[in-house]
Amino acid sequence: MEKLQNNVVRYLKQNEIHFKLHTLNTESKLSAVEVAEILRMDPAMVFKSIVIKHEQPKPNKVLVNVSAHQTVDLKKTAVVLSVKKIHLTTQDEAEQLTGLRVGGISPLALLNKGFRFIIDESALSLDAIIISAGQRGYQIEINPVDLQRCIHADFFPVACDSVIEQ
């Protein structure tokens, strides 16, 4: 595969945000745990993107980033969003809402798309996290505070341990 030159990479370069691009040499949908294994990194560093919806006034599309071995706690997230009920989208719904393929959904690819962004606060204990680069087969390693500034995200404790892979 050649070096990726998509909107995510161009945005980071243009804004002089330090990042490292990881190429996985596959266009298959991989779980965050599989990405961690391929990159030989701690799964706590690899953050997956979970698309959530709610029925309250906009923004009603939310992208939550949690580490590979965790899932989104819907009750905690609803409290953070000040809404009564939220739900995880199906893979088809996630692709329809984001315009991206599952396995390549990145908060950086969704700037100006009407999403609210939440990053689990566990990211703050890390120097860098791994997120999708907006395309299957590519990952970005970035400082979580730099990511937060780019996407105007909030850090909240919204994850819980999970054995179920999302």
C-alpha cells in the first residue's frame, strides 16, 4: 500500500499536528483488538469509534472513542449528554450516518459533519492513542489532547470493561 493522503492526513499536516501513520496492509474490517495485535501495542492505546444516536435536539449524532478492551456505558453516556435514552447504531446505520465504512470511522474524518465527540477519559493517562485514519487499513497515532483540540471533544468516563467486541 502506498502512503495515505486523505483528508485526515492532510488536515493534520496542514495544522501541524504531530502524528504517526500506521499501515496495516489490509482493507478488511478489523476489530480494535486485532489492530492492537497487528501493531503489537497495548489494547488500552487503541481507541475504537462507536456511533451513538439519541432523539433529543441536535447534535443528536455522537461519536464516542473508547479503548479496544472496553465498550460504551450507555447510562453514563446518556447522563453526560443530558438525555434520557441513547442507543448504539448498527454497522449499517453507522456507515449511513458517517459516510465511512465500519473499520475506518475516524473522528477526524467527521469534522463539520454535525457530530458531538466524546473521548473516554482513560485516554488522558496516555501519551498517545491509536485511532482510525478514516480509511480501513490505516491508523493514526496521536496525543489525546491534540486530538481533543482538533475535534473539540469532551473527555468523560464513559467506558466500561467488556468482553463483547464492538
